[in-house]
Amino acid sequence: MNKNHCLAFLVLLFGIIGEFFDGLTDSVYSAYYPIDAREKNTNYIPIGFVRAVYYFGWGICAGFLVFANCPRHAKYFLTVGLVVMGASTACFGGVAYTDGGAPYIAMSVVISAIMGVGAAVFYCADIPYATHFYPDHVGKIASLLQFFYGLGNLLGPFLGALFFLADGYPVPFIVAGSVELLCGLIGIFTLPSIGGQISDEHRGLLDSEESLLEVQRRKPSFKDLLKNKNIILLSIFQIIITSLPAFRDTAMASFIYEELGVTTMQKVGYMFIVSSIMYFVAAGINGKIVDKGYSGTALTVCMILAPISIFLIYLRHLFPSLGVYWFGLIILGVQGLVHGLSFAPMYYLMDSSLLQDFAFPGDLSTLTVDAKVASKMLISPWYCVTRGIGRSIGSSIIAGILIQYTGFYITALAYTCLLVLCAIPGYWALYNLKSARENHSPASEQRPSQPSTSAAEE
């Protein structure tokens, strides 16, 4: 293994560490923090607000990072993100040892917002940084990173339940935060910077020195992103669909504990393992889904299953023999599958749509290394912005305000309708992408000197 391979593996390893421990703490939070807060006499609105400020900080920070998309910043985004995530995650674990009331909520809100900022910085760089070293395997790299997030998500409730019996569920926060902090500090001094020019083997595709210089200067910009109709439509769909895991993280544990009557926090934690398993399974197959061209199919499945996962809440009275425990497992399993299945296909379609619409002269291989990474340095923060908005809506408005004032069942009905409606922009974007692919004639593919404006292939 030569030096370049070692550096590539090191970058991927640091991304995996961040994804794994973030997934672990996310699932521990989902299963235990809302119940802990409710037992400290906190109502739904502050609980939802704690999670909302995490995604609000994530979205705001990612919005600023859209304009700082220089590929050479990727190393510092990744490492600084790990440092901030690690320090704030460890501090968040200590909050659980305090009594309830205003100080408990205030500390939760402030630290959660800092955690969101750290996560935004990290996630804006992990996929662009890693795929720089593996440019032909974007789907596989995104899926691999998601896979380890899913693995951490799977182990989180189990470890939380074990530590709950020993020294409390916050221990995973403290351990995970310490590891992230240490890795971030090490990465600042060990990870390589990136950047480069167009590869020599593709220079022959360009018919003049002038066109070569033009290609080398061109990189996707924020204006290119906003002009891409398919990215905007996918973003609208993304905002609504990503409110689902935030709704699950904020409201489902309390619903299972209070409405379904599952008697202990440990049992609720074990139930969330099913959601993590389904996310884990979806993450494991996402690489093949993307590489085989079935990204649109995966998103279509998400459009169908998302409203079903909420509407199932109403069906428990029709099947009393099923039992509340199994009923809760089915709901959490479907929600975990939707969460996992939407990540890599959505990211890939946005990135491919931007590059294909932008590339000159119609062949992605003629883009410089900087241009390809710059595209992902735009898509990653934009992806984080839409996720941040969606999850803020899911945790604060849907799982917080609406449940507090209308009750869980009326909120669930309204939310089901919203998830059905969000499929409209999603189907619209997929139809545009499919039509563009079918209209892309073989003749145009044989003339690399002609610009192409076709949308991304699924």
C-alpha cells in the first residue's frame, strides 16, 4: 500500500469514526432523552425545541458554508467539525445528571445548538473529502459512511440500556464525544489537503488550449445550484421527508412509553433498535442501489412508506391481538427504513444533476478535480441545510407545538397528509430526470465537444 492509498484510507477512517459516533449518540438521544425530560416535568414544546435548535444550528451553519466551498477547506471542515462535535457531545451527556427545570432545558438548548454547528461543519466535508480519493465510487463511499452511521445508530439504544442500569444513559455521550474530540485534534496534523487539475488522459477530449483553460477555471457555484430546477424540487421533498426521523427522535419514545404503555425506559430503548436495524440494512444496500441506477426507485419507495409509517398509528385499534409492543416495533422499523433509504440516492441525484447540467463539454471526465470536489462542497452543505430545515420542522412544530396543543392523534393525521403532498415535487423531479435521460440521444454521447444539459441519470 503506497502513501496515497494510506492517506485515502486515513481520510475515510476519520469520516467513518465521525459517522459512527454521531449515529450512536443520535439513537441514544432518541430513545432516552425525551423520557428523561418528561420525567423531570418538561412538556413537549421544550423537548422539541432542544432538538430543533440542533438542526437549526446545523442548517444555519451549513447555509454559510455553501459560500465557502473551496475544496482545500475540506480537511479543516472535517477536523474542526469533529472537535466541536466531540466537545459538545461530551458536555451534553453531563446535562442529564442535573435536576429538571429551567437550567436543565437552558443547558440542553445551548449545547444542542453547538452540537448542530459541529455536525454541519463535519457533514459538509466528509463525503466530498473521501470521494476526492475515490472519484468513481461516489455512491459506494456515501453508502459506506451511512453504513457506519447506521451501525452506531444500531448499537446506541443497546449500549444506552446497558449503561442506564450502571451509571445512566449519558455515558455513551461522554465516551463518543471524547473519541471525536481526540480524532479531530489528531486529524488537523495528519490529514492531507486536496486539490488538483484535470487528468492528463482526458486532455485529448478538448479541442483547443483555450477550451482547456476554460474547463480548468470552471467550478460549480451557488448560482448554478439555484438555477437547477431538479435540485430545488428534490430539496422541497427532502425538507419534508427528513422531518420524519426528527419526529421519531422527539415524539415516538414518549408515545410508546405513555400511549402504548410500555413500562420501562429500557424496553423503549430496545424497541428503537429495530429502527436502527432497518436503517442499517438500507445503508448497506444503498451503494448498490445508486451504482445500479435505482436511485429514483429508492426515493419512490420512501414516498410510499413515509405516510404509511405515521398512519399505522391509527391502525393499532383494528389489530388488538398484535399487541402494543409488536405494533410499536413495526412503526419504528418502517420509519428507520425510510430514513436509511433516502440518504445516498438523494445525495447522488443532487450531485449528479448539478455536475451533468454544469459540465463542459458534456463529459464529466473533463472536469478538474477541484470542480468535482467543489460540486460536492456545494451539495453537502445544501443537503445539510435542507435536512436542518426539515428536522427543525419535525421536532419543534410537528412533534412539539402540534402535539402539545392538538394531541398525538390529530397531529399524526395532519402529518400523514403532509407526507403524501411532499411526494408531488419528488415525483416531478424524478420525472424530469427520467425524461432528460430518455431524450439524451446516443449521437450526443459520441460528440464530447458538444455541451450537454441533460439531468443526472438515476
